[in-house]
Amino acid sequence: MRREILMTADGSTTIHLPDWNEQYHSKHGAIQEAYHVFIKNGINCITSDKISILEIGFGTGLNAFITFLEAQKTSKIIDYVGVEAYPVENSEIQQLNYISELNAQEFQAIFQEMHAISWEKKHPISENFLLTKIMQFFNEIADENAFDIIYFDAFGVRVQPELWTKEIFLKMHKALKINGILVTYAAAGSVRRAMQSVGFTVEKLQGPPGKREMLRAIKLGL
């Protein structure tokens, strides 16, 4: 499948798949979307000093990197697990401009390390940020009661509807701890209903630039 580097509306880049007319991040702003969905409406809602995160779609590493940057502002300890079936090529990573757009030149080596480290092993990226990258398909995830938050950042339901099903969200529900949350840029009615069907309490929130709504799902206790 063809892959191109695309400049998004906020000046940050992403990877575009012309054959699908789909990209890894919003064309309305890759960095803006990541901060709005996964930081503002995601990890900032977790009050624990130790936070375990599962990312569905490690991709370009943008979500992991901005979470690392946020962690450096606090004393919170982040244990981050990123699942990806098709890792991004290093040549593509080198073309992404996240370091300059985030004004994070002092952490350029960290961003490169996130992509260079081996898979299937927990790595200490900093004193308060641990990263594990797992190469697997999303339907192979079998964790239970393991995570405080899930960043659900799979390709859209239009191009990969099999990633937004009841079966997948049941795995997500099982993977979360009680009162854990799942956040995603998606807001389709079919996605919301699939989440609700496995026990999630789902709320619609204001979406990032270019999207009217997004979803946040909570795994409540009995």
C-alpha cells in the first residue's frame, strides 16, 4: 500500500495512505488531535500517581511521545504499552516533524529511542516513563484488569470496521481496571453502541479540530 508524508493543518506531519484516503492522524492537525483526545480528555482525567496506558495503534509514536512530555511536567510514573501490527519504517519516522513542532529538541534522542528499542520488552525511557512495544493484532490482546486508560487510535471505522466491533471492545473492557477509561477520536453511532454492548458507560465530548464529537468510555464497577 502506498504511503506518503502529509502536512496537516496545524503544521505537523502524518502518514497518509492514498489508496484508503486515510491517515495516521487528523488532517486537521495531528498534534492538536493527539493532545485534545489523549491528553486533555484522557490521561489528565486520571488522578493516580502511577498510570498504566495501553495504546491501540502505536504508529508514529506521537501519542507516546506527547504523553512522555506531559509526564516530565509531573512526578507521575507512566507504564506505557503500545500495540502495533505493522510498525512504521524508520525512513518515515525521520520525515516527521514532531520534535520541531513540539519545540522538544532536548528530547529528540528520546523520540528516536522510542522507535529504536526492541519489541516485546519493557524499557525505561526515563525515570518516570516505561515503554513496552508489542507487535500483535488487536484481536490477540488478552490482558485483564491491567490498564488505567486505553488510547484507542486505530484506523477509522470506514476503512477497518473490524477494529471497531463488539468483540474488540470486549477485549478493551477486560483489559481495563475498574473505573478505567478508553478515549478515542471516533464518534460514530455504531462505535458507541458496540462499546455500550460490552458494558461501557459512554459519553460524547467535544471533538478535536475538524470533528464535532469524540467518545470517552468508562468501565464502572458493579
